[in-house]
Amino acid sequence: MKPPAVAGRRERLQKLILVPYRPLRTLFMRVSGGVGILMLLSLAFFAGTRFGGARYGATPDEILELRQTVRLYTQQFRQMRDQVSIAQHDQAMVQAANEQLRQQNKELLDSISSMEQQVALYKRILNPQQNARGLNIEQFVLHATPQSSHFVYRILLTQTQADGGDVSGKMEISIQGLEHGHSIIQPMHSGDDSFHMQYFQSLIGEWVLPVGFQPQVVTIKIVSQGSRPQHVEKQFKWELTPA
């Protein structure tokens, strides 16, 4: 039989220790708890990194890849811009060449038209029997001058008589236009307005118009002298011909 003191102490120990004492299990639980804490910290760090990446746009690897893509697109854009610049330059050269060719064609057509008119004039002069029209105002040309209100004119007179004789006479010129809103007729004189010719004659002179006068229509009258005088009158629109 055990002494009462020993029995009482054992009874108190049984009341305090409700779970058997197992040192290996306690160590395992501590290690498992530490691992669990490390896993929780790792998960928290990973989640924070992903959250930070989503918040700031991308992860470092994604940012690096994005920068490489931007550099590639920038290089492609520069190449395309250079190609567009070259194409625009080529297009400008083609347009300039086309404009030059168009201008040359226009000048050539104008030259051909002028030559055709000259040929037709010479045919009328050299074949009076086929074109017996008598005295005629063939052409009127007007040019501007550096001086304001000063203009140079050229009038071509022809006569296609069957006998080819000389003809002479007088010329009268007037210009109809507006002055201060009113229509007026302004007589024009430029020295000797007489003519004398066998086949044709070119009369050249200069007019000085009044300040504020707006010319519109030029009227030219020629009257030949002799036993059978001829009277010819023509009107021309006021149009300046490039020099």
C-alpha cells in the first residue's frame, strides 16, 4: 500500500495532465505551424505582387516585353514614315512633270493655232480671186504695260482685191466703258490714224485711259478713200493678251 502523500500527489497530477505527454508530436506541430506561417506569408507576398502588378500595369517581365514591342513598333513606324515621305516626294515630282508637260502642250497648241491663223491669212491675201472680201479688220490685240492705265494695241488690216491695187484711208477708234457708274464712249487717238497698204498693214499704238475708266468694248472703224470707198466696222471685247 502506497503512502497517503504519494497517492495525493499522483491524484493532483492526473487532474492537471489531461493529455498524455508526447514530445515528438509537439515538435511536429511546431514545425507544421512554422511551415504554415511561411506559406501564408508567401501567399500574401505573391498576392501583393500580383495586386501591385495589376495596379501599376504589368509585371517586370511584362514591362520588358512591352518596351521591346514599343521599340519594334517605333522602328516600323519610322520606316513607314520614310516610305510615305519618299512616295510624297515622288508624287510631287510626277505632278510637277505633268504640269510642265501640260503647259508645254498648251503652248504648242496655241502656237499651232496661231500658225493656222497666219496660214489662213496668207491664203486669203495670196488668193484674192477666191477670197475677194475687200478691206477687212483682221486682228486686234491688246497688251498691258508697267504703267497704270497705259495699254499697247496692234491692229492688223488686210485687203484682198482681185486687182491687187493699193488702198488707203482713215481709222477711228472708240472705247465704251463705265466711269463713276455711268456708261460713256471714249474716243481714242494715237497720232496718225491713217493707213496705206497693198495687201496688209499692222498698226501699233498706245492708249492712255482716264483714271477710273473701266473699258468694256473697243469699236474700230476704217473707211477707204477713192471712187469706191469701203466702210468696215468691228467691235472687240476688251481683253488683255499676255505679253
